[in-house]
Amino acid sequence: MNIYSVNTGLFKLDGGAMFGVVPKSIWNKLNPADENNMCTWAMRCMLIQDHNRLILVDTGLGNKQSDKFFGYYYLHGDDTLEKSFHKLGFSLNDVTDVVLTHLHFDHCGGAIKWNTNKTHYEPVFRNATYWSTTEHWDWAVNPNAREKASFLKENILPIQESGQLKFIDKTKNNELGSSISMHFVNGHTESMMLPMIKYKNETIVFMADLMPSIGHIPVPYVMAYDTRPLVSLSEKQEFLQQAVKNNYTLFFEHDPIHECCKIETTERGFIATEAFMLNSL
């Protein structure tokens, strides 16, 4: 097995929304805001090469939205999904499986594109199976008012229309092979998947939006985007205890600087013991 970090670009989100009730005087030291209170965040995906499968976890924002849309989120940086694949020596058509942790636009937008003539949408990964859960899919296609702006139908419905959509069976949890399992959480959104990968005597956990950055490790640092913040608190507490006990490696999707870290418990709570790049494992 080989695992790669895939950078798809940077974007900006409101710092207050990203850190919830944490005062700006604290979070601004973790990720400094610009004059509009916006902080830069990564859209970092993961590529897993396992025997005859090439598995991509999340897809970034993509490039099919309007200039007005991108103006809200300040997409920037030199990295794209295609460029990162090229650097790694892969083609988008090599991907056999796409795991969508959840269907918010910054996690699944790169899964669908315009066709050449811009007459309809089509899958970016034409040879891949796209994986979600029945619970999250139903949640996304029938969105609540809180999340409706994050669930864009052009990112979601074409996946099902293509015939490439499948759902993870939670009772089996092994569709992606014996080395990859899913940890499910419900605080950020319904039934978000956190892939857990056994690799070189390590367990690497793709954190998605349970902890989008190393700055979100403290249990009370919960995003205002979370639909059930008290559930997120409980899920973080439980997960961090497991991470310390089992020496998990945490892989951050949105941290603009840090890719991975380990966790330890101190009298001040949970902290990162070290930060490092995925390719150093």
C-alpha cells in the first residue's frame, strides 16, 4: 500500500465560523485572519494505492462553479486536483473508488465537472465507484435550511444519475478492503465518514470536519458550521481518547500548514505532540 497527500488548492472561510465560540483573540493566533476576518484553509485530499485499487478520499472544490461563487470563497494557490495527480504519476481515470466523507461543496465539488460543451454535468472519475452512506445521502438531497447552501445539487445528483454511486454498508464496513474502515460521526453533519487506514504499523485517520485543522484539537473548539455542536463535543472527546490510546496519526484536510500529528493527554487537555508530513511515515 502507498498513501499520498493530494492538494487541490486553498480557499478562505470566516475565522469566527471556523472556531465557533472561541474568541478571536485566541483563534487568530492559530490561523491569522485578513482584514475581512477570513482565514486561509487547505482542501487536502488523500490517495490510497492498495493492490488493484486507487482510492481517493474527498475531491476538493472543483472548478465548475461561477465566478460569483468563487468570489465568496477566494479560491487561490497553484495546486489543483489534476496537477497533484500529474505530479504523483497518476491519471484521474486511474481512480477506482472515490470516498466522499460528506457532501458539502468543499469536499465533493471536484467529483463532478461540466462536459466539454457545457451542456450537462458528468463524473470527473469515469471509472470510479463513488461511496457515501444512505443516511448522509438522504440528508443531503433533502437539505435542512442550515446546510442547504453547502449541499449543491450539481455536485450531488449527477453522481447518482451516472450509475456510479454506492453506499457503504455500516454492518460490514469493509467495501474498501481489509486495511480501510470507517468511523462515523454525526455532529458536523449526518453520518460523516472518517476513513481509518492501516499503513506501516500505523493507523491514519482522515479527519474531514470533525477536526479540520491542528488548531481544532481542543475539545471546545467546535465550528459554528456544525449542525449538532454538543454532539461534536462528545464525538471529539471520545475520538481523542481513542487516538491517544491507540497512537493514531491524524490527517488534516483543511490545515493550511500541518498535514499530520499525534495526540497526547496533558493536564491542559489533548495536545498535538508533533506535526509532520504524511510522506515521512
